[in-house]
Amino acid sequence: MSARPTDGSGGSPDATAHGGGGVRGFTVLYDAHCPLCRAARRWLASRAQLVPLEFVPAASAEARRRFPGLDHDATLRDLTVVADTGEVYAGDGAWLACLWALADHRDAAERLAHPRLLPLARQVVAAASAVRERVRDPGTEPADDLAGYGGPDDRAECADDRCG
């Protein structure tokens, strides 16, 4: 039996692993055949991360090798995030986990996870999923170079998300 790690002061573990024992990384299983999902992946990857995000195409050979116990068909329907500690988040929980991992969006993730705002967060995720179903093209080979708004530098002036 192993002891539960603490933050060094005898308190609870630091969820970001800065004190040891918490989440040290997330693997994000995203739909590589969906332009919306690829754009979201690029945006997440371009942000400062408190918890590192690693991206693996959902239902790929790599995803199946690394996570044999997952329902890989379900990972194509809903964004899925696997923490290095073993927790699995899907749908709205996965989106909130991704935001929570980002330096500039952790507070927003914590607010959206509050019971009063969680229904709104779920509606936004459901809307994004509906759009994803319409734009997903499993017959095409995923191409990440044009995975966002156009060319890779199409929104360079908005890289800090503060453009008007």
C-alpha cells in the first residue's frame, strides 16, 4: 500500500503537481478528421500551460496502444482527456480539464465548473459537438498545416486573444 503524496506541508496534494503528487500532464484525444477539433488543438497548444497537454488523434493506433481500456469509438464522439494519474474526462469535463491546464484560463475553467455555470458550459460543448458532426470528414487525410482559420499565420495579430 502506498501513501497518498502531499504538498510537503502535510496538506492535500497540489493538483498541478508543483508540490508533487498531482496531475503532471494530460493526453488530449482529439478528432484529427475534424477541422474544428484541429483548430482547437492548435489553439490549446499555443497557450501557456500549467499542466502540459499532449495531443493524440482519437481512435488512432497510438491511442489504442496507450489506452487499451478506453472505448475508442466514444473518443471520436466526445473530446477525451486522460490524466497521467489515470482519470479520464469526456465531453464537458474534458473541455474544462483543457482550460484548467492553461495558465490564462484556469480561473475561467473553475468558474464554468461551478454548479450555476456548468449547465451553460454543457450547452456550449453540445453546440460545438453538433458543429463538429457537420464538418467532420473521415474520408480525408488530416492535414494540420491548414487546421485553423486558413493559413498558419492567418491570425498572427490575434495570437494573444486580445484582438478586437
